[in-house]
Amino acid sequence: MTGASRARQGGAMIPLPPPMRRALDAAAEAARAGEVPVGAVVMRGDSVIAVAANSPRALHDPTAHAEMLAIRAAAAALGDDRLQDCDLWVTLEPCAMCAGAIAHARLRRLFYAASDPKGGAVEHGPRLFAQPTCHHRPDVYPAIGEAEAARLLRDFFAARR
Amino acid sequence: MTGASRARQGGAMIPLPPPMRRALDAAAEAARAGEVPVGAVVMRGDSVIAVAANSPRALHDPTAHAEMLAIRAAAAALGDDRLQDCDLWVTLEPCAMCAGAIAHARLRRLFYAASDPKGGAVEHGPRLFAQPTCHHRPDVYPAIGEAEAARLLRDFFAARR
């Protein structure tokens, strides 16, 4: 069952920008694999460059957050370690590691869904892009698809309690 | 020419803990490949689990800092996304991305050589391990092999000006 069909089954189908729809579907895929449900997409204009699901357990890789995998796949696909004309869409506020990677990759815009008061590093904790030493700040657009992203996370952790 | 022989040629040979010697040699290797000279080693007790040189340009990967590559290689080698009984040795103060990865990997101790007032995130900028939301803090030992690490960086950037 895709994230889209789950949202439909849940009742109100909220129209979302297609990249966030793809990111939410990747998050649902992560949940089915037993990983914390977070998904990410790198876009260049209207083209999908990379889609990734959070996979640290399956890959035995503590850095394998959805954002990191999507950034790495996009950079590999474009043959460049900078993604200056690309945007990142992710279902959860990035942590410090991922926000740092977003700055290193010079991503133009960051769109995210749910806030993360515990682990987020954009509007919470170190607020990395507001640090004076931050060398690149993407334009940030939060709360796009927030309800569905938060529900995926809530359901995932509830099922594990 | 290895980093060790360069240090000897330079005059005073400062004895260093073997893991930092390995990390400095990896940093020199990065410089020879045209990458910013930073090297990292993951140890478990006296065993070297992974050694890596900074390689974002060669790998077309903005996340390919020495620390990230060493952490990923160590986690893959041990088949675990946590490196709880491991230590990281790195020639430069980690940035926010790498400090975040160190916390995610649950590394026990962090040893580093040169400080990085511009990009560092341990004793500078966001001081990530001092943030209230930081979920794991390694024991931190700075300034081990600092002079040689700083010289490698200085020589690298001087040659590029």
C-alpha cells in the first residue's frame, strides 16, 4: 500500500506538491522495512534526480538518513559534489548531520514536512542555518505535508511500544 | 612520501599515538589527490577498523568527509549501525555534519588534531555536543598532532593561491 493510498483511505486527501508526495511514499516504504519513516527527494526544476528512504539499520550505516542517501545519489547522478540548482524535499526536519550535508551540497531550497523538536537542527537545537559560521543557507519552507509525515512517525513508534 | 617521512624531513619528529599517525598519513594522501587534507581512523581497542581520506571531489559526494567515510566503512565492517565501543581519530575538528554522524554512531571517544574556527562544530560554531538536544556525547580529546595537521592544511591552501 503506498503512502498516497493510505492517505486516501484515511479520509481527507490533502493535495501535496508531487515531490513531497514522493518523499512521503518513500517514508512509508521505510516504515514497512522497519526503519524510522523518513523519505527524501532531490529535484532539479521539475526533474526528480534522486529519491531515498531512511535506511540506517538495513545498510548498517549510521549516516544513512533519507536526506544523506538522496544527496549522495543526486551528486553521483549529476557527477558533481555540489547541487547548487537543486532542491531537497524531506518528510522530517533535518538533524545536524543532514543540515550540515545540505549546506555542503549547496542545495538551493529545503522543503520539509514535520518538525522535530528532539532531533531537528533547522528550527530547533543548534539551528544550523542561523549559525554565523554556516557557509551556505538554503531557503527553507517548513510544514508541507506535516500531518501525514507526523502520522507516519506516530504510527511507527506506537506499533513498537 | 608518507606523512611520517615528511614529518621526519621537516626536522623535529613528534611522537604521536599510532591512530593519529595513520590519520595524518591519510590526510597527506588526500592532499596528493587534490582534496582538502583531512584523514580519519576508526579504532576498536588497538584494532584499526577503518581508515579514510577526505574525498568529496573524487567521489562526487558532498558528504565524503574523512570522518563520514571512516564511520561508514567501520559500520559496514562490523555489520552494525552503532560503533559504541569504537573511537574516532581525525586530523581536523569535525564539522556539524560529521559531529552529527559521530553522535548517531555512538562513538565512544573523539580525538582530533587541528581546530577549525571556520567550519568546526565541536569547540566552535554550534558546539554540537554541548547542545541540550544532543543525544550522545563522545569524550573529546583535541590538539593531538595539531601542528602537523595544521601544516598540511596550510601548505595545501598556500599551493592553491
